Amino acid sequence: MCIVDVFAISILALMISSIPSSQEPIILAENTKAEEMPVPSEVLGLAEEASPTQDLEICCAVNCLTIIAETSESFLKNGEIDKVELDEYVKENIIPFFENTSGGKVLVSNKNGEFQSWRSDNRVDLAGLTDKIHDALINDQTSLILEKKNLPGTEGTYASKYIEVDNSAQKLFVWTAGDVVREINLSGPVYGFQVYGVFPIIDKGIEPIAPGGKRMPYWMAFYRSVRQDSWYGLHALIWWYDEKGNKIYEKLSNIGTRRSAGCIRMLLDDAKYLYDNFEKGDLILIHE
């Protein structure tokens, strides 16, 4: 072997000895850190209700109102929306706005009492509004659309149980504990004979006979007309005998139209329901 070959072999051996063994630990420099993996908040038990970060626009048709993000954040307590504070805000700011866009309310009164009635039957449905806004905020929605519906004129708060008559809609609503439990289509008095206000039921009769021989099934009187010297009442569609002794019944198609000179008529089953469920002294609220 020549001298050059011996020298080359020595250099090669030195290079091999400088390569670290796979068995030896690799030492990290002092400023090298192992990257930490983030731990989901659910694992740590820190999951929270989402905080609103955007404005929320609430609209019905062209009428809109915006709750800005800063206002929404003011409802937060311990990372959750305080529904009591939100409800107060809705009652003070949101509901009055949409009440005004629906025409507002009018005071209806007589010697027996007074109540507030909506001017319009078709208006914004505000039922459960606080819950709807709460859900929109936690889901970070940017808009909430409200609908218009044909609704009763009162809100079920006048008494624990009462009858509401809506002349403009020719409908009757039975309110019990704040809920409408029955809705009845009517045939009410023509313009000029209607009355408005609060009326207690004065008397009841299974089938009294009106002047002229007309029968009034399940009659409940509520107002004495001095001009006509007769009583207004709720009752079923009338019937009578013709000259030959045949029973003649009022047409069912009269329901939904103004036909009477004061009384408020309805289908027989509806009249019986009212007769069975209301007594003397119970209240009837009548508005346009």
C-alpha cells in the first residue's frame, strides 16, 4: 500500500468517528423549546356561552332596529347573557318600537271599566321576543326577522278569564289564564248599533224569544239598549217559525258579516261552549 492510500484511509476513519451514534441522546440547545399543543376548553371544563361580537338587526318588513355589539356585550355576566337584563332592555326599547310601527294601542272605556286595545289586528308578533333575541345573540346572528299575524286586540291580562269581542275582525276570543283557549267567528251588529267597553254578563237563558218571535239559543245578556228597549246578548244564530209552522234557520253564511241590531251571533256549538263556561258577572270586552 502506498503512502497516499494510508493517508486517505486515516482521514476516512476520522470522519466516521465524528458521526453521532443512534444510541446517544441528542441534546437540545438551551433556547430550544418543545412546542406545546393547545388543549380544548371543553377538556378543561371551561366551555362558555358564545359572546355576541356583531350587531343584530331586528326587522319586520321595512321597519328595523339594531342592537349594536357593545350593547349586547353589556348583557354579559360571567360569560353568559343575563336574561333578566336582556328582557328589561327588550321591554323598554324593542317592544315599544314595533308597537308603534303596528299602529299602537287605543284606550277603550265605559262606566264599567277600561282597557288597552291594539288599533290593528294584523301586526308584529312579539310573543317570545326576548328568547328569540337571546338565541340570535348567542349564535352570533346578524339579523332576526319578525312576522306579522292576525292577533287578538288584548293580551289576556285584564282578568283571569274573560271574553274579547273584536268587531273589526268579527271574531271572539276566550281568554283563560293569559291564553286564548277558543277563537270564534261572529256575526255582529251593523254600524250604529255596536257598543264598546267592559260589560259583565247580566243574565242567561237557554232559548229566550226576542220581539217578533225569534229564538236566541244559549243567550247571555250584557247590555240594555234604552233606544231599542231591549237587551243585547251573545247567542247562536236565530231561528223562527214561518206562517205554516215550519222552522226557519238563519243562514250560516251570515257568520263573518255584520247583520244584527245589537246582538252578537255565532254557531250553535260555539254559543253552547260560552254558555257552559261563563256565568253571570264574568266579563266581556268589546272593541273595534
